Amino acid sequence: MAITIKDIANKAGLSPASVSRILTNRGRFNEDTAIRVRELAHSMGYLKNQSAADLSQQKSRIIGILVPIEHTNFADEIIKGMQNKAHEFGYELLITFIDVNESQQIQTVQSLLSRQILAIFMLAIDMSPAVFKLLINSKVQLLSISNQLDSQIPSISSDNYVMMKKIVDYLVSHGHKKIALIGSSSQFPIVAQLRRQGFIDGLAAHGISYNPDFIWGTTLSYQTGLETIKHFGLPLPFTAAIGSADIISIGLLNSAKDANLDIPNDLSIISIDGTELTQITRPVLTTIQQNFQLMGELAITTLHENKFTEEKVIFTKTKIVPGKTVAINYESI
Amino acid sequence: MAITIKDIANKAGLSPASVSRILTNRGRFNEDTAIRVRELAHSMGYLKNQSAADLSQQKSRIIGILVPIEHTNFADEIIKGMQNKAHEFGYELLITFIDVNESQQIQTVQSLLSRQILAIFMLAIDMSPAVFKLLINSKVQLLSISNQLDSQIPSISSDNYVMMKKIVDYLVSHGHKKIALIGSSSQFPIVAQLRRQGFIDGLAAHGISYNPDFIWGTTLSYQTGLETIKHFGLPLPFTAAIGSADIISIGLLNSAKDANLDIPNDLSIISIDGTELTQITRPVLTTIQQNFQLMGELAITTLHENKFTEEKVIFTKTKIVPGKTVAINYESI
DNA sequence: TATTTATGAGTAAACGTTTACGCAATTATA
DNA sequence: TATAATTGCGTAAACGTTTACTCATAAATA
């Protein structure tokens, strides 16, 4: 039998209500008795029954986090950011990994909803219409992180359009005119479209017409990167490639090595994401780094300050982190 | 206001108790009315209030998972295994990332305990005495995965001693006699000790005396791997090295490349863990692979079958996965 | 000093679900 | 057919916490 508020009340000669007020720091109470009660609670090893509290209050401080199980390696960074702030504001994170199986998704979401959850944050997830409907009906605060969904749902991400233009600028400033975009995920249609448009517009801004064949690959996977060179054949029709995710860029880098290409002189590579994975390759990848940790922090603080009503789309900054995989292309200069 | 069991009862002309019995599939009820009630519940969009249920039953189906925030990349695989089985048996996983900050650890554990949790699984975590005491006192089922702790706490892991002997056998069978062990973590003293002993005994079994200088590095980090060659200097006094974690092996591989060594001819490397990280290096790492997913599955099934009382230590098998980083050392043959 | 205001704490109901117990109605057994 | 066993369901209490009210007492104000 665990210690309850009642036990403390008895020992302190108070009513449970008073103890509750003291322990939750709500309502009126005398500070001297409060000190006594808090000490008692501690010495008796009291541990609040959160289920009872949630039931009574008809809500919890839980934020449900949905993370794709085919693990995007930046999810950790987002979670880290969220954890920092959650701890600060007294929220609990209920992290759940979900896969593409719809019935399992539904069960997962229902189990979250059955706990009077405060909000559901989706990390780089696109969900099926059935789950989407369930979530919309549930009235909990939704937020998509690192991915933009339906415009009804607020999101925090990099500005994918601007990011892509920055990348193109960077490559063009290094003399590249023939640029490929590897990995335009069909799984995240809105993001993919924004990036494609940024790619096209970025090239156009430099008077370069874009070759639709140079946008290739539909999954954000190592495999996509690995197959790139085989797909295009040697010699490559482009001098630089953009990997849409670090893992793609690594695959591309490896396939280039396997084909005895000299990186970056035979092919320049720039990677989107910039997680620590890019630091453990040889040569170290040049990347545009997204600020995932900040996305996580903003997710919590924006929820805390209840600002999702004002701003539907929040962007975090990106920055180019030079590595050793982009060379100057003298041929076209 | 959400639909409750009472609403269903009213509409069905039953008492809440009957509805509860039907929906939880406990006690006695008529199957025809059950069908009616289940349909009603579905059509009314009923969602169980799990807090109320937990409160009433004085327990939950939640399993708390503690994961180190400096992310060990195999945690995902363990969680994947757990998730499969948890889903099957109707458990919920409450995954929490913890860092080394003790006060935060305590808060995290308390927040878990305040939810009538069923068990706490620790993934590759060594905890401070204060947290340890808290857990022991709490009476919840504890389990350490991929790490052995105090003998009171059951664990699921590879047999680190046997694993290390297997590695030594493998290297010796490839002609290596001078072997280094890189990364003997002070953070996981029991595992580290078992591995050291396996290393020493493994060498002794082949009549090779061991050189204490060849056990080097105290953190399981990329940095440790990266600094190895600088530490020992060239030419290396050993022909093969064991990386105690994939990330160490990658660091070692990179530092070897940076020093213009030819892997595997100048140095053979074998990595412990064998996560997918080892597949994205060039050359691909030879590894001894731990079955993390199985560890996760066993964690859940063993809990489900309540078998922790019988067996305190459960081992999963390891297997050597040849890559391209171990060569035959002809010199010593 | 008389009146108002503030303070501290108790009472009791509520949150939604589960479950021990009891009782009628039905079915099985002798 | 009389009795026993089974079935289906309702009653009511319980889980631990919170909170709207209420009320006495103390402090502040006029």
C-alpha cells in the first residue's frame, strides 16, 4: 500500500484537501504548515498517484510524441531539445515509435488519446487519412515537426524552399551548373514539392535551366544514395549532387568510392540535415545543417505559451557547414 | 465532454458495470448484448479513460523504458523488438531519455513510478546509487538490457565474456597475435570487466600472453577511436584491434585512413555491436553482431510470462559478420 | 470598538472505471 | 417436479486527487 495524501493528512492533523492544496501549490494555506507537510510527505516517501490526479483534473501534462520507427537519425536531436524544455515546464513526454502499419498506428494514437493527453507532436511523419481523421476529431493540439502537413496543422521546420535556394546558390558560387537532386521523397509530398521548387527557382535565379532527369530517387534511404551512380552511369552528367538526407549522401559517397571517383573533384556532394553522421565519413560531408534541437525546444515553448493559434508555420534557421565534399568546378567558370 | 461508459450504459439500457465487464472482457455477460454494446461503443466514438482504469485497478500496463540520451545507436533496435511484443500483449511503452544529471534522473524515475508502472527497463544504463535506491524501494520489476548491473537486477544481454573469447579466436585464426582492445568503458564496469577477462583468457587459450597496454580507452565514443592511432604511434605495436562499439571502430577506421594506413592490411579491425552503422563505412566493418532486437523481444515476453524470478541473467547469441576489415596476418604464421 | 476583509482549513462531491457481492431468472440435474 | 447450479446483470463502494463552497477566526480598516 503506497502512501496517500490521506495518510499525510492524518499524520499532520489536516484534511486531505489542505494537503493537496499545499502539495500542488494551489489555493490558500499557511506557509508554516506547508513546510511541515512537505517535510512529512518527503519523509514518508509519498509519491503522487498521477492517474488519480489526471482523472480528477480531466487532463494530464503528457505530450505524446510520434516518431517513425524506420529511424530518422535526427529524431534524437529533436527529442533532446524537447526534453530540455519539457523538464523545465513540467511536461512529460510520451514517446511512441510508429511504423507504417495503419491499424497499429490507430491503436497507438488511441492509447495516447485515452490518457487525456495535452498535445501530439509528430516527428517527420506523414500519416494515413484514417489516423489523421482520428487526430483531428480528438481536439488535442497537434504539431508537425520537421515536416509540413495539411495547412490546418501547425508545423515547425526549416524553410525548405529557402534552404534549397541557399544550397543551389552555394553550389553555383562554386562553379557548378549541372546539379542533381537525389531523393525527393514521395512520403513527404509537401516538403518534397517545396524543395523541388526551391531547386528549380534557385537554378533559374542564376539563369540555369533545370533538367528534370536530375531530380531522382523517391526514398530517403541509404539505398537511394547507393544506386545513384549506377542509375546515371559514368561519366556523370552533373558535377554536383544534393543528398536530401545525410544517409542518402553517405550512400552516394560510398557508391562514388566504389566507382573509384575522386570526391570532391569528380563529384561534389552536399548533404541536407547535417547530423553528426556527416562528421564520421571520409571525406567529411559538406552539409546544410538544420537546427533540430531548436525545433524541439520551440515545440514545447510554443505549446507552453499557447501560441499555435497565432502562428501556424514556424521556421528555424539553416546554415551551411563546409566539409570536404564540395570542390570548385573550374571547367564551367 | 467525452463519451463515458455511463453514456453507453444508458443508451444500452444497462448498468455501467455490465458495460465495463463487456468492454474489458472480464466476468460474466451475455454474448448478444456484448455485441450490441461493442457496436454502440464504436459508433459513439467511445475512448476509455485510461487514468480512471489505472486508478481503479491500482496498476497500469505501462512499461517504462529508460534510454541514455547520449544516444547509443542500438537502442532503436532494442526498442523495435520491444514494440513488436508490447503491441502483441497489450503493453504500453513509456520511453524516457535520461542524461547523467542525477536530479533529473530522480525526477524522471519518480514521474514513471507515479503512474503505477508495471516495470522499468534500462537500456545500457548505469545509474547513480540514489536512483538505484529509489528503484529498489519501489518494488517495480526492474530489468537491465544490454548491460549487467548489480546481481539483484535481472538482465538481458550478450554473454560478454564468451563474445570476447569468440572475437579473439577469430582474430587468432587469422594469424593475429598482437591484438588491442579499444574502449573498456568505466561507465559499465561489470560488462567491461567481463570483456577484459574474456580478452585475457581468450588470448591465454592460444598461449598468447596479454599486454596490459593494449587495453586502452575508457569511453565508448567516436573520439576514443579517433585518438587511438595517435596514442599508440606508428608503426602500431599490434596488428589487429577490437573496437568496443561500432562508433569506436568507425573512429579508429577514420584515424587509420587519416594516417594513410591500409585497412585491413596494415591493421585489422573488428567491431563489437554490428549495427547498421557498420555497413555504411568503407571498407565495410567486420563485426560481431549482437541481437538487440531479440533482447527487446525477450524483455517483454519474459516479463509477460513472469519469468524473471527464475532466471536472473538471460543471454542472447552473437555472431561474427565478416566485412572487409580483417585480413590474414601472414607475418606471424 | 464595530465592521469589513483576508486567511486557513474543512466538507463533500466529482472524475471514470472496476469489482466484490447479491439476487433474480434460467437451465441443468436428480 | 424439486432442488441445485449457472447465467446475466445491477448495486454500491472503491481507487487517490482536486476543487467549489463554506465557515470560523484573525487581521485590517473605519
